[in-house]
Amino acid sequence: MKLSHILTGSIALVVAAYVSVPAQSPGGVRAFTGARVVDGTVRAPVDNATILVREGRIVAVGPAARVTIPAGAERVALAGKTVIPGLVNAHGHVGNTVGLEGGKYSAENVQKDLRTYAAYGVTTVFSLGDDQAASIAARDSQKTPALDRARLYVAGPVLAPKTVDEARKLVDEDAAMKVDIVKIRVDDNLGTTAKMPPEIYRAVIDQAHKKKLPVAVHLFYLDDAKAVLDAGADFIAHSVRDTDVDDAFVAMIKRRDVCYSPTLMREVSTFVYESTPAWFADPLFLKHVDPKTLETLKQPARQEQMRNSKSAQRYKAGLEVASRNLKKLSDAGVTIAMGTDTGPPARFQGYFELMELELMAKAGLAPQKVLASATRDAARCMKLDREIGTLEANKWADFVVLDADPLADISNVKKISAVYVAGNRVAQ
């Protein structure tokens, strides 16, 4: 998947972001004033900034002295706060995330999940699998200035064809659903299932490209990552976890300009409930969690089962490999798109994304790179950068208001004061 070139230049050259707005009828105009704005571009943060929003989109953002607020506009004072773009999760799931055993997919659950994501500052989600009509409808209804939940983009079902002909047929069905991306799995689940053969995934990728659809691939092994890149895959939806990536893979993924989504919290979820995590006591976490789920995860017998699980311990080791690979790829200039694989049972939407950012920093990425991976870069990877990902004129006014600066400490993303989607405050 090709990325847009990174915009460079001084503040003085980027006049579009700092235009003055002529006085006129407010018509849904809101001015957010006084905050330090980290706009997600290469520009330096702006203190005492104003974000001017009309009908859900940013009209101007810049120093207060350079943005004219129309008479009658609603003013929202944010002095002492830091504003960042809304977070973009390039790999999540919605619709059937009820309890530890999941739940029946429904429109109600889709909306519930999107509100949960948004409450934690995740204002856009790419759902990579199991998407049905309700998800399509949610996506198709979100281009409105009245939106107050996370935006959604969809992959439809995870394709698992058995023949080349079926591969092409299933891609055609995806295209008829008008999905945003095609999703496949090339993995043997630690040797317990059959892996999709190369002739099958090559047929999926070829047919998807004929339909002008990108392909995201779930994988585990380095050899498979190289093979699917060679076949034309557009998005690596998980970390390589079996071994350290080599220079050949780094060169290949850079040459193809393909984005890489670490999903470190997915690995955490496979083993962390062998005991009771400290974050079970975090008030921010507890705001949107089912108490019954917590009680079940605390059961001694369940925790012992996880401690004795060979797969859990294998994935625990995989997390260490994934973290090293993330650092190497990021240092080499590979574009990282924050993703978590949240949505399945015990992978807690919204909160896990904030923990993902902390794990990325723990892996050695600077806060600036971590934040970029979850805003500008994730939006570019998913070809949404004309609409979201940075706080610039003409984009949707999706942003998070924090009580502290995440560029000083990425954990400050948890200090959420408010979240806005299309300039509308999201229920916390």
C-alpha cells in the first residue's frame, strides 16, 4: 500500500492551517481555545491555540492571534490542556464483543463498541474481520457533523477459501458488500491448524487488486510475512513473532512501502490473565468493563489453566520477539500503524489501545513516533489521511483533550479530559 509523502516545511509555509475566518453566521461554529495543540503533523506544538470547527470539520487551527473567531460562535475553553488528534486503530473488531464468550453480532453491539472506543480517545477503527450489514450501515451513516462515536471502516468476513475459484468468488462477494479492505489469515495457530496455501492467498490478493481492494494479512511467522509481501499483500496486520526480522524482510517491506501493525496487546491478552493484572483496579479501565467479565477472569482455576497453557507461554515469548521487531522496523523507517486486535473476548476496546502505546514506548520508540503511529501514520496507511489523522483545515474535528502532554510521557494519553468527534463531545 503506497503512502502519501510526508509533508515538510515551516509553519510559515503552511498557510492553510492558519487562515482567518471572515465573520459570518455561526451555523454550528465552535471555537476550542487556549490549549496546547499537537496537530499530528511535522510542525511543532502550538501553545494557546484555537481550533475553529464548522459543521464537524476544522476550519482553522493555529495560534490564537492568527485565528479569527466569528461573532456568536460557541466557545469551549481548554486552557491548561493538551489536544492531540483522535487515535486511529488500524486493527480492531466490533459487533459481537459481549462477555468472555462473545455475543450475538448486532447493530446494538456495533454502536456500543464504537462508543466505547471513542470514550478512550480512539475515534476511528478499522475492523478487520467478521463485519456484517450493521457495520456497513454504521460506516455509511458516519459522514455527518452530528457524529459522536468512533468512525468505522470494515473488512467483511475473514476469508478462508479452500480453492482458487472459491478465493476469487469470496473476494467478489466482499467487493459487492463494498468493504474497505480484504482480510485473510496465513497462520497455523502454533501448529494446530492447516495454513492457507500460497496458491490460495495469491488468488485472493490478485482478485482483490482487480477489484481495487487492499489486502490485510494475519500472520505469525517471518517466512510467511516475506511470502505474502512477495504475493502483493498491502498490510501486515500482526507482528512477526517467531524470530527476529532480518535485513531482507526490512528491505522488502520498505521497497513495497507496506505498513506494519504490531498488535502487542493481542499477545498480552493471551497470557496476562494467569494472574490478576494491576490495571483491573484502574478507574479509567473500570468505566467501561463488564464486572462479570472481571470476576470470571479473576477465578483461580481459570488463572491456573492459563499458567499451564503452552500456547499462552508461547505467545508470551512471542511478545518479546514482537517488541524487538517493532523497534528494528521503526528505526529502519518502516511505517508503523497502531493496531491492537481488540474486540474478541478479554481484549478490551479503547483501554487496550492506550496500553498499546505504552508498550510501543517500552519497546524503544520515542513518544513522537508512538503518537504518529496512532494518528497521522495509521490514517495514511489506511488511506484516510484526507479526512482524519491530523488536526488541519478541512479534516474532521476528531481530537482528544488531555490533562498532560503525551510527548513528555506517552502514558499521559490515559489522562483524558474529553474526546470530540466531528467537534461533538463524546460521552465518557
